[in-house]
Amino acid sequence: MSLSLSRRGLFRLTAAAACPLCATAGAAGAVPHWGYEGAEGPAKWGEMSAEFKSCSIGTEQTPIDLRGSIKAQTGPVAIAYQKMPLTILNNGHTIQVNTPAGSKLDIGGTSYDLLQFHFHHPSEHLLAGKAFDLEAHFVHKSANGGLAVVGVFIQPGAANPGLTPIWAAMPAKAAPPSEVAGVTIEPGKLLPKERGYFRYMGSLTTPPCSEGLTWTVFRSPIQASPEQIRAFAALFPMNARPLQPLNRRFLLEG
């Protein structure tokens, strides 16, 4: 899960201060350099900085394997995403789309604003032990600063028209956000029609791995063509954090 350069100052005021949710191209030196392999990989994140300690000692970390859920009356997830201009960046860890004000998520009567969405290859969550080729994370923030993330699995199939304009504009190298002239997108097209979901309390999946996030992961995947999947994988061969233990948390299924 990752936050953007253009909102860097905002997210340094929150627990999301140093992740692809926020640590981006242009913020060199602001946080320790981390990655997904070797000496900079997930096993070392907690040792890189005092701010990253949750990555190693946290007890409500993300991602998890979505299995052993408890059926619950968790209520519908109300999502109202608007059509918007495409503002995109490669932050060195993922491809991220920054979103203007107006797109909303409602969970249990709490309203969250969509801030950005981004992608992981392969999926960070598993579904009963199964990994998917990609996973999209839609990152939201409430008026009181709470973060809520919606996860969507992506599997091979038909070409996804919702991804087409994003993929066409993907920067090959890390760079600040840029608006693509004359191009609009509809994030709602990247959500599954079937809205059954899993709900649990978790964390950022990147440093500082801060906890207290409300996670909603849809059970049903969407599709992308093999060509679309390969195009992202060519830029990010592996940008997924390993699974974390559920510990004493409840995994609900709504």
C-alpha cells in the first residue's frame, strides 16, 4: 500500500509517513532506503529506523492469508468514485494514481476520502493460500485521520479497459506525479461487481508498517490481460510484502 509525493507533507503528519503511501521520488534522504529483497528487504525493515519498529514487533500487520474467516453482519461497503483526470507517478516502489477530492468510501457510517490507489505484483494478500497476479490498493482517509484501504485482486483474463489509460501512462522510472493531459479515468471500473469482502484491522504493508488501518479486501477478483500483467511486472518484478501472522485478530467476512 503506498501514499503520494504531492501529499508528502500531509502524510508525514500521520502514521503513513514513510511508505509508498508517502515515501516517493524526490524525498531522497527523508527516510531510510528500503526495498523488497536482500539487505533492504522486509526482514530488515524493522532494523532500519526507530520509526520502522512496527515492521518487526507489530502484532496487527498486513498482509495476511484470508482464511478461517467468521461470517458477520458487517454491512455494505458504500463506494462512490468519480471520474477524474489522470495524475500518475512511479514512486520507486509502485505505480500510483493520485486522486482529487470528491471520491468517497463509507464504512459503518464513517466517510473516507479516496486519496490514491496503487498496485502490487504479485498480490500481497492470499485467498485461502492462493496468490493472484496483481492486487490494487485504494487508500482512503477520514476526517479524524483514520485510514481505510480497499484491496482488489487481479487475475489473468480479458483486457481491463479501466487499466488501459493508466498502463499507457506508467512512468518507467521514479519521478514526481504528473497529470496526463486530456486523459480521464474511472476508478470504479477497477472494482468487482460482486462485493463480498473480508474485513480486519491491519497495517501499512510498507515502512513504517503503522497499525490501526481498516482493511476491506473483496473476495471476487477483477481481470487484466496477460499483456497488462506483464507490463506491470516488467517495471516491478516483485513489490509484495510477505505474509504476516493473524495473531489474535478476527477476520470477518461480510
